Amino acid sequence: MDVWESVLSTTDRRRLNLIGETRWWAKYAALKKIFGPTGNQEKSLLVELLVVFETIEASSKIKPDTRSCAKAYREAFLKYELDLTAFILRAIFDQTTHLSNYLQTHNLDILKAFNLVKLTIKNLEKIREEFPKIKKQANQFIEWANAKLEERDAESIILSNFTEERMRTKKNLSGEKARDHIFENAEEKYRIKTFNNIIDNAISAMTEQFDVLNNAFYADISLLDPRNFQEIAKKGLDSPALETLTLKLQPFFTCPDSNLNAESLRHELLKLAESWDVIQSSVLEEYEVRIELRESEEEEEEEEEDEEQLLNSKAENKNKTKHESCKNCCVCTYRLLKKYNFLTGAFPKLSVAYRYILTLSFSQVACERSFSHLKNIKTRLRNSKNQDKLETFMLMAIEGDILEQLEVDNVIDELADKSSTLRKMLII
């Protein structure tokens, strides 16, 4: 840190802070820190980083292993292939970060989110044709960075072209002589083996994560959003609306008299849409929800915080928040139907549909947060817990707000009923 502060001027307060490796924004934050945001290379820290590595490498007061690491890092950043790859990844993150932010917002529109996913995939496919443009941006950045390094009298020079590689051809027949072969175009080799591979992996990962075959299911779910009730009341519902959702709900209707089909579900939803103006005019009290601080680009702007401080600040912000009923979301719709006993009488099939969609997780955010809790529970010093205890501690950590609402006396009474020995020990 002392070397870093000595390299930067007294008025420059930029710092390198710790970035969590498991966070979704970590790679994008690192790229923007080192290479700058798109179109703003002045905010790049690559020049300062290379000068710091040179200073560490030349200092005899620093440990040899640290100097060796600094030399390895400096040589890696001077390679043209690495810098070009960083610009390719930054172009991908420029498209996917907005989608990630939207998928973590509350009360998102499912159909709009799915359409945004398809749009992002199309934009990634367009990047495949933008290799010359990305290469030009990388060359301009390298030219600017080398000029800055020359101003600082640094020895480092970033390569501005691909490195030609030699490959030894294998003998095909007995008696043939092998000869060294030089690739005529190293750029073409990089574009085919690296650039296309990166783009293909990004597109295939998003396609697998958000299966395009589920568009009918997402469309059915969006029909249950009260923001679409006005349009439903005007235009009505025709086949194949709600047919995919009906298939998903079949396992929950085991009674022979249930008579669940898409037509009956469409009929109930149409009646609800036509009477929604009257239903939502009723009074609905506020309710409590748990809000977790979203991992977004705003966190990376807190440059003075290290990783431990960041985790502590997140833990403090994870609390219950009172929300007034908006009467414009699926949660409020279900609560209104439940309050006025519409679930069993007027809309029995629709009530199951609402309970089904309110328990679905449409992204992996909740799953990733659960693994974050698991990492804090099962540490190196506490790695001998069995599966039952680990699952119990996981539930206690994830559903902490519910745990705080439990009465201690009720817990004691519940344990006392387990056996006569516990009853004697717990109840006086």
C-alpha cells in the first residue's frame, strides 16, 4: 500500500480494494478498475498498476517471493492477448450487467424480464461481428497506456500485436521430415480459438440458464399480474392462454372433483380482472417484507471499504421493512383474495395458481445467497457438522426474521412435550 500511495499523486485518491470472487459483479468491477469503463480510459488504473509492479520488482527491501509475483503479474499485463481478452469480456459484461441488475429488482415483470433475456442474447450474438471494433478499442487503449508509461519513464511497454507462435508438425508417414510451421495469421487464430469460444460460451450459458422453451410459461405467469387485468378485461382470454400453467398445477389437484383445465382457469381469471376495480378499492393494511442489500455496481464505488467492512455493512442492512399495499402486484392480489375469503369460494383454482407462482424463484440470486450463508456457517473450524444440523443452521440463518418472531416460551413448551425428562427439566 505504501508503494501504491507513493506512485499516485497526493490528489489522486483512487485505490485498489478487495473484490469478492463469488460475487456476480466481481469480474466486471475488476475490468472497469484496471481498464476503465467503456469510452473512458482516463479512469484506468493499468498504468499505475504496472509502475507499482516495476517498483516492487526493483526494490531490495521487499521479499523475493513478492517481487517474483509482481514480475509475473507485470509480464502478464504486457501481453497483447490478455488486454484484448479483457476488452472482449468488458463488452460482454456491458450487455449482461443491466440484465443482472433488473433480475434482482423487486416486483419485476416476468414477461418483460424474459424478453430482456432474449434481447441480451441477441446483443451477444451481434458482438460476434464486432471483433474489429473491439480490437480497435484495445489498440487505442494500448497506445494511450504506452504514452502514459513513457511519460513516467517506465520500462514496461505493452505489446501492440499478436505473438507469432511456432508449432511442430507431426510426421504422417515414415520417412517424412518434420519442419517448423509459422501461422500465417495469428489474429485469425485468436479470433477463431479464443474470441468465438468466449462468445459461444456466454450465449450457451445464458440459453441454458433461461430456457427459451419456457416463454409460454412466462407469458402465462404475466397474465396473473394485476397490471395486465385492464387489458384482459377488455380483450378477454383465448386459447392457448394459461394452458402451460395448467399443466404445472395438475399435481396439486388430486381430487377427482377438482376439474382443473385451462378453460376454467381462464374463466376465473377473467372474472377477477373484470371485478378487480371493486376488489382493490378495499382497505389492505401494510405488510412486512425482508429486503437484502442488492449486490450491484453501487458497492464497487465504496472504494475505501475493504471486503470485511462490506460484508458487515450488508449484514446491518438486512432487515425487515414495512411496505404499504400497492394493490398492483401478485402478493397484494393474493392477500386481497385471502382477506375476503375469495380463495375457496370464488377463485379456488386461481388461488392455487397464485400460491404456486409466489413460491417460484425466477433467478439464481436466492440460491447464491443461500450458499453465501452456508460459507459463513460451515467454516474450516466448523466442518464436522452432519447434514441435519447443517440444514437447521441454514434455515435459521436464511429465515432469521421468522426466527426472531418466535416466542421463547412457545419453543420451551414444544421441547417439553417431546419427553417426560425434558418436561421435568424445562417446566418448573
